[in-house]
Amino acid sequence: MFNRSTVIILIAALAAGLGLFASQRYFADQPAPSWPQTSAVRLFDPPRVLPDFSLRQADGTQLVPGELKGHWTLVFLGFTHCPDVCPLTLTQMSQAQRQWESIPESIRPRVLFVSVDPERDSPDRIGEYAHAFHKDTLAATADIPALENFARSLSLVFAKAPPEEGAPVDQYSVDHSATMAVLDPQGRMSGLIQPPFDPAAIAADMAVLTAASAP
């Protein structure tokens, strides 16, 4: 028997999936991609411009669309109390990040961890959490409406799951997409990376894409 939270996340996932399917049908009618061939990154062409958003970064500054320009960025939704998917994904991404450290910092690909649990995850906490995996990982969060809008624009979903019966009210979990969104150097939604993740393949793809988009 599904509980209410499970039904909500399934409905949200279905809605996002339908939106993604429609976007893929649209992209399929467009000219062939201009980017190099990739193995882990599934690219869209043309890319999709994101609506305005504003997230709070770990250092207290605002993360707005203009801040993401100039780099390829991989966006992952999660939360610091996540028992498995989040630490595994950030560990895998840290392996990829170490492989592209030789790329100049001005154009180096970035990983953005967005916490979808603002009730427990303060900017300081998400910064400490993300940097424990790799010093270059960006971390941000926002209030729930802003996070929902941001996730929806990336065809990603999340929903709070109630704690188990008898557990403290703050011992809840958050269901969220495990897929990563890929943003191009103009900050546009340009593709997806779906699990299981291959750090070496992701690093190779991001190095090729960075070289292809370099001025």
C-alpha cells in the first residue's frame, strides 16, 4: 500500500517525466547536436533557457542564473541526512572532479549540490557537507517554493517523506531524483546524466565539452 508521500512523489515524477518526454520530442525535431559525441552525458539540442531563480549559497551569497555562466555545471539534488544516494553520488563526483583538476579554473566544470531539505540544512551545514567530498563543490539551498520551481525547471523532483511510526518528527527523509542535470556555459539546461554514474566517463565527457566550448 502506498502512503501519501509515495503517491505524491510518484505523481510528481510522472509529471516531470511527461515534461521531459515532451521536451525530448521537441529536441528530436531540432537540428543535430553541435556538441561532440558523449557517452555518459545525454545532451539536448537546442538547450533550454531556465527561468529566473535565486538560491542561497554556502557562503551566504545568492546564486542566480548569471553565476552559472562560463562553466559546464552538473546539478544534483539531495540533503545532508541522506543515508546512501547522496554520499555515494558526491563521492563518485569527487572522483570525476579530481580527474578534471588540470583544466584552468576559469573554465573548469563544476558540481552544484542543492539541498532540498532547508528545514535542517543551513547554508553553513551544506557547505561543510559538500566540501568534505571535494573543495570545489558548490552548495546551495532555498525555501521550498523556490526549490520546487528550480527542480521543475530541470525536470527533477523531490518530496518530503514522513518519519516512520514512533520516530521523532525531525527524523524524516526526502525522496528526490537521482539524475543530475547538465547546464552549459550559458547556464542553460543542456542534458542529463542518469545513474549508475561512471566517474571516468563523466570526467572525459566534461573535459571534451569544456574544450569544445572554450573561447
